[in-house]
Amino acid sequence: MTESDSAISVEFTIGEAHPCTSGHFPGMPIVPGAFLLTKVEDAIINAFPGKTISSLKKVKFLNILRPEELASVSLQAKTENLVIFSIESQGTQIASGRAVLASL
């Protein structure tokens, strides 16, 4: 995890054999959007102890992520309970949105 000017970035790679790619799609696997959101959740939980996601807003999936491609989740806290997130790979934005946080 790297941190600069209140922005946090976490890199990840999903292996081709990961169960989330099964059926998405045979011969041309992609990482499902729902699984990408679990990476956002993991990053938020690690970056903001004592917080959980209460809702996601304005989530957009703009491009696909293929297994074995290096990607990163970037987080920027806008307020105590609002985080802007982005997922990027090789200079391409994969997804973006807002996470509304609540205290545990």
C-alpha cells in the first residue's frame, strides 16, 4: 500500500486459475466486476480501521481486467465517511465509484 497526499493505492493481480474467473468467459477470461469490488472493500477496510462500507454510489465499470494483469485500487478520502475509488491497469481506468463509510 502506498500513500501520498491522502491518496492510497494498493496493487493486486488475479491469477488465471482463480475461481472467480471460472465461467467468465471460457477461452477469454475476465475478472468479474463483483470481484473487483471485493478488492475495493479490502483496501478500504485496511486503510480505514474501524470503518465499513455502508453503500456504494456511482459505480462504473469502464473496461475489462484480464487475469494476470497488474491492477491497482486507488482511494481518496473526501470526507470522514466518503471515499472516491478507482481501479486502473496499465494506464487504463477499469472502474470507479464512491464508497460511503460507517463506523463499526
